[in-house]
Amino acid sequence: MTMMAQETAAVQTDRGGAEIRRYELAAFLRSRRERISPEQVGLPRGARRRTPGLRREEVAQLSAVGVTWYTWLEQARDIQVSVQVLDALARALMLDASERAHLFQLAGATDPTPATSCPSVTPALRQMLRGLEPIPALIQNSRYDIVAYNRTYAHLLGDLDAIPPEDHNCMLLVYTNKEWQASVVHLEETQRLMAARLRASFAGHLGEPAWKMLLKRLETESPKFRENWERYEVVGSRSKTKEFLNAHVGHLKLEHTDLWLGPEPGARMVTYTPVDEEGRERLERLYDIALGATART
């Protein structure tokens, strides 16, 4: 076989594989759509529904995409799908972690959410997080994604383990999660400061899909975020005292410290150390509660 013939065969193979993935993606979307009842997503069933599960136009509405575009996707047409749209579809179709990963794989895309494993979180860093207990600690990137955390932190602001991995983002949680918000003393001040810190980091990530996806979701789901984001305030990182109202042990006054994991601002270990003996005792109680919860799972 000549070199040209080999190249032609390779191109045909690639095209064939892409076509197979499109048909698999179309079938997967249909199957997920048909298993969800209108009531599960807050839509009326109506008297003349023939389609099992959701209609195509309902999925399009929930995902904020065009009906025609979504129909083409289920027809396996050769169209480009952004990670933002894939994320919206995953949430609209209530996909679990395995299904979400399958969706992105079929689309030939990389999932940019915190659910994706982070290679910078080494076994040594995970051991450090455990070794700091009962002090709450997490590893976070410049986008506020929570990429690793210890057992005390998991119960500092509600139950982090019960939240889907794709929602493990402090910015998203402080603006949209009621349990998280109820745990933060001085919530409005915290929200404004976090938005200003996010804008400071955003300058180094303009145009990146993961950042665009996070900002679009925040602007869609939180009027308060839109208000703070439009202030164009910028604040750098600094240590500070934070106050939390924990559902298990009550008021906690903790010193927030960022420990940078590289020469450039980005990934960091965040620790919350008690400022007094009462706080230390309450963190130890919270740690005991966290160990009990872990043993039950």
C-alpha cells in the first residue's frame, strides 16, 4: 500500500469512528431523556403526552439550547458540541458521575469540572490533608474548584460528600447552595470578596472553556453573583479570620490560610485553624462526627 493510500485509509477510519461516536451519543441522549419524567424536573405532564419521559423541546428548554440544534444532536448530525452545552445537558438529564463521563467521552471532549481527576493532587498531598485533621483543609484551584479535602472540611459547611462532584466549587456553593450559605457568617461580605478574588484570577484564564462554563452558570443561577461580578472589584489573596455557624457544633471562628503548591498563584492548600481553645475543642467534636459519618458509609 502506498503512503497516500495509507493516509486515505487512516482518514476514512477516523471519519468512521467519529460517525459511530455520533450515533452512540444520539442513542445515549435519547435513552437518558426517555427515563426522566416531567415531574422530576418540575414540568407539567399534560393530557396528550405520548413520548416516554421528556420531549426533545423540553430537554432543549432545560439546557438553554435551540430545539433544532438538540434535534440534530439526537439525529447524529455532524455538529460541534461545546463543553458548556455538554455540561448543561448533563445537568438537565440528571446524569450521575459515570454517565457524565460517558457523555463527554462520546462527544470527544474533556470534562473541565471538578469531577475530573486532578494530577497535581498527589498521594502525599492527600496524606497531608488527613494529617492536618481535625483542622479542616482542602486543595483548591484558582477557579475555586475543590479538588481534594479532608473529613473535617467535608462537614464544615453542610455535607460536602452529598453534593455531586461537578458542583464541588466554593464559588458555586456560596452563591447557590442554601445549606452552605446558612453556614457562612457575614455571607454578603464573603460573597462580594470571593467574586472580587475570582475576577482577579480570571485575567489569567480568559477564553478557557472551564472558566466560561463556571461564569455562565453563576450568572444564570445567581442574581447576587451578577450584581457583584458587575462591580469589577479585584482583591488579591490574603489570610483572614472567617466565622462559620456549623449545624453540629455551633459557632466557629477560624483563621483562613492559603498555602500555595507552586511558584504561580493557582492550586493551593487552604487550612482553617482555630483562633482559641473553644474553637479547637469544637473542631475536635466535628472531626469525631465526621469519622462517625465515614464509618456509616
